[in-house]
Amino acid sequence: MLFRSRTRGLSTARLFTTSAATLKPGNVATAHGLASPTPPTPTLPPQQQQQIIPSTRLDKLRSKPIKPFSDFLTDTFGRQHDYLRISITERCNLRCTYCMPEEGIELSPTDKLLTTDEIIRIASIFIKQGVRKIRLTGGEPTVRKDIIDLVKKLNGLKGLEEICITSNGLALHRKLPELFENGLTALNLSLDTLINGKFQLITRRNGLNAVLKSLNKALDLNLPKIKINIVVMKNINDDEILNFVELSRDKPIEIRFIEYMPFDGNKWSNEKLVSYNDILNQIKSKYPDIQRLKHNHGDTAKVFQIPNFKGKLGFITSMTSDFCNSCTRLRITSDGNLKVCLFGNDELNLKKLIINGHDDDFILNEIGKAVKLKKEKHAGLGELENMPNRPMILIGG
């Protein structure tokens, strides 16, 4: 074992303070100054059953007539893809073991990557066909110099309801206020540990304080949706599961536990995998009344909530319980390739189509052909780990 739990038997009031939602690193993570948890009630309060996130953009769009969904973005299994993830850079200021090979990656020449104008054009094509949610990924999207201008331009596209970002949080706190001001509606923060030593082991860098500073900033801004993504790895951070759960007690955060997935260069093995059921059972051992919430359109996570907790718990179960039948997402890599499935190798080079002078109708027709080739489901355990794929950093996390 690389790590054994060093927190067992210690007070859980060591890492966080409740004032101003300020989070600070330490050996144990929870809400400071809380009394011992009261026994949970058997049912969720009505106000927790469905949380309505206020959004002027959403309110306006909900009042408009619903149009038939685009056939171009509907695959042969009837899945309607209204969620687009766009990687805007290959660069990252961390070196997470599950994302980037230890030897690093060969970066693409700048002229091979999507320009801002190309991103906006591609986004416009998809939005006109029914995409309502765009997530900017990387690499680390905040290292792109024009990210604020990019978000502002996306915010000006008619029909787009949500602009989200997935970030490691290292430099995010400096840009988050302007991103929020220019239209950002949601943040997924990658944070796999709350212990400094493990943070350095997993990311091969320092920076836990900066990540927590970004989380605090998001809470202070009242960003409508905040999620923390944790890739759970056996004998590395699986002893922190309950500490992360505790973050959802008093804060409107969704804690998302992600099964460790294989990508080129990340040295995945079945021995490192902690399954959804194992994680859930660990949580149930302390919170037996945890309840699963209703599945919403486009949800990739199985979402739960502990009675009287403000936040939620989500599980991304790609390895042991796929969610392919309800998948509504498509991906654009930073070099302009459309991937209809995270684990698929088929790609359509949209940047090349743009450079070759094709109009939007031609490009849309090619997109439609690619979407129609999407398989019913991706491979499972025993196959997936043996299939070639890009490193995660070159796909877009």
C-alpha cells in the first residue's frame, strides 16, 4: 500500500471552517466546529428533492416553444446529443498520473489547434441544431490566454443555456470572477485528495492551497453549479471518501466519485480500480439512509443525497455500470476532432473541414454521419483497458 488511512479515530473538525465557506488544507477534511452528526431522517426534505437553479438565461429559454430536435445530432439509437464538450488546450499546469503519461506528451503545433474563431463557429453549428450546454475542458482551460473572451463570445450565442468549465483550480481563482461575469454557469473542480502529500503524489506538483482557494471563490460568487471530481484509486485516496462526503453537509456542492478509467499512458490496472458499489457501501456504512435521486435528462452520474445535507453525491461508473443508453454528449478535441464517444477511436477532423473552405451545411452533414456511427455502448472491463485511445489530456477531461 502506498497509503493507509492516517485519520482514523481523529476528530473530523480539522480542515475546514464554516465562516465565509473558507476551506483550508490539513490532514482531515470536514466542517470545523460542527457538533456530532445527528441521526439522519429517513426521507429527504421536500426542498431537497428538486433544486431549481436561478438563471435568467434558462428562464428566458424555457418560455420559448420547443422545437423538434435535430436529426443530425440524433444517433441510430434515438439518443439526442444536446451537450458538447470542447477541449481548448492541450497544456496543463499539473501532471496527474491518471491523465498524463509520466514522460509527458508531445504538444501539437499551434497551427494544428483550434483558434477562437473556429471554436465559436463549431459551437454555433451545434447550438443551431439543439446543443444547449457547452463545457470547456483541456488540458487546463485557464492556461489559455483568451479564455475570458472565449466565454464572453459563447455567452453571446443565441440558444446556449449553460457554459461550464472543468478545471484543476490551480490558477482559476484569479480568473473566476470575470468568467462568471461573462456567462460561466457551472464549475467542475478536479480535486482527488485533501492531503498535501497525496496531492503532490497524484499531480506531481504542489498547489492544494490554490485549488481550495478557487473552490472558496466559486462558493463566494454563488456559482449556480459547483461539482468536485474525485478519481478514486485503491490504496491512494480511497481512505478519503468519507472526508469528501462531509464537504456536502453544509455546502451546495456535488461530490462526484469517478471510477478510474484506462487511457494511453496512465498505467491503469484492475488492482487500482475502486468500484461504484465499493464506494457506495463505504458511504452507507456511516450514512445508511443515503437515498438515490431521480435521474435527470443528460445525467452521467448516479446522484444521491444524505438527508439534511445541502450538497449531493454523484458516481461516474464508466467501468462497472455504463450509462451509454442515456448519453447526450459529444466531444471536440483541442486539435478539432469530433469524438462521438470518450472511448471510441473514430474521429472527424472538423478543423480540416473548416480550413478546406467547406460551408456550415457541408460540415453539419459530416457531423450527422459521424453521430449516426456512434455505437450502442462502449466496451467494458476486460476489453476497454486493452483498446488504444488518446491520453486523457489529449481528449479533454
